[in-house]
Amino acid sequence: MSWFKRKIKGIVTPTEEKKDVPKGLWYKTPSGKIVDKEVLIENLYVSPEDDYHMRIGSKEYFEILFDDAKFKVLWPEMKSKDPLNFEDTKKYTERLKQAYKKTNLNDAVSVGVGKSKGKDLIVAAMDFAFIGGSMGAVVGEKIARAMDFAIETKTPLVMISKSGGARMQEAAISLMQLVKTSAAIARMDMAKVPYISLLTDPTTGGTTASFAMLGDINIAEPNALIGFAGPRVIKDTTGKDLPDGFQRSEFVLEHGFLDFISHRKDLKDNINLFIDLILNQPVRKTANAAN
């Protein structure tokens, strides 16, 4: 039995007159905490309620790492082709068009150059919003170019990974990028140019199997998913339950595959500290240096 009834029928607010709550004003973390969007932005997209690190894109990382958020983006015009005329549930070309429109990016990695704590730095950052941060020919080419540019200019490079792995629509071409980027890292090593790898949530598949785990220093953000195959695939394959926290950055650090976990507010200080130590140069002043 209802507690009340509408006495006058036909009083319905027309759809076009209904007032929707503006989107983007609040953010709900996985633990259920509600955070004001402005507070979240001021806190570098980290929830002050539970310290949850929200996924962010290349632009946000550039603004965090470069002094005064000033930087120049290299090779922004590069776009993927469709050499295989690939089509599954939809054409690859259509997926690319949708990604361009959704993200306002031309592919899943952006390369920025600028000053960080007063010295030159190159940052290559992946965007998960662009087809799951998948690695195709353009991603591999831009990362390799960034590494060659780092060698040419003797400038340290930070690689920020956030990827679902190889881009299946480019098949073997995508897999070739693992070799291409790994060879470029070897050239950086020979040239003694620092290469810092930052693994964020998620870093999986061919990205983990190549440039993401080959840094002079491998850093991760808290609670980032890091692995090759996903936990569900591993569980189904082995038929065994996985330990708590499996493939999260804390678990990976404990088992020796990471050097350090850094809170996002400390990233700029910690990355530049590691660069100074690698180059055996005076350590620049840091607000929250790593222990």
C-alpha cells in the first residue's frame, strides 16, 4: 500500500525542463568515498579521504612534473595507420576516429619537454583513455624517438606507463615495438643517459614486458596494477587462488621487481633526486625527498 497518491493527474515535468546535476562535480573512489572534484584536482587527483590515486593522463603528469606546468609537446601530429585493414566488431579505422574524438589525442602516448626543478627533462606519458593505452606502431615510434632525442641532447627521460598491452589491431607490428623500444633503451644505457620508468595503474602486457620494466630506476604509484597477464587469466590458467594484493605495486616491490613506490605529490622530488644520484651530481633541494 502506497503512503500517498498524486491527486491531480497529468502533472509531469517535461523532459526538456528537468534539471540534471552537472557532471564532474564529485568523484567516488573505489572505497566509496565521495570527493569534491575541485579538491581532487588541488590534491593532484589523489583522494584525501583514502589516498586513492585516480587515473590521470599525459597532460596532468606534464603539469605535475614540469616547472610552472610549462612544456612543449613533440610529434603531436603522428597518427596510426591501418596496414592490415583490421576489423573485428568494428573497423580499426572507426575505433581510431572514436578515440580521436573522445580524447582529443592522436595516439596513446605523448612526449613533452621542459624544465623540472630547473633542469631539462623529457617525459613520455601514456594515455589509457586512448584505446586502453595500447601499444601500436605510433606508440613505439614516439617512445623510440624520445629516447634518441634524449641521447642526442643528453637529457634524462622519464617514461610513464599506463597500458593494457599490445594493440591487437596491429598484430605483429605492435609486437615489434617491444624490440624497438628495448633497443632504444640499450642505446640510452651506452650513452649513459638516465632513464626513469614510472609504472601507473594499470601497466600490463607487452608494455610491462619491454620499456616499463627496463628503467635505471623503476618507480610505481601506490596500488597500481602491474603484471603481464591479468590476475583472472593467471588464476584460470594455474587453477590456484592468488595471494592478497597480487600484482599490485606493493606486492611487486616486495618481490623485487620495483625499486620504489612514490606518492604522486612526491613524484617530482623523487624523480629528480634519482636523476641526480644516477648522474652523481649535486642533489637539488627537495620538499619531500625519498628516504
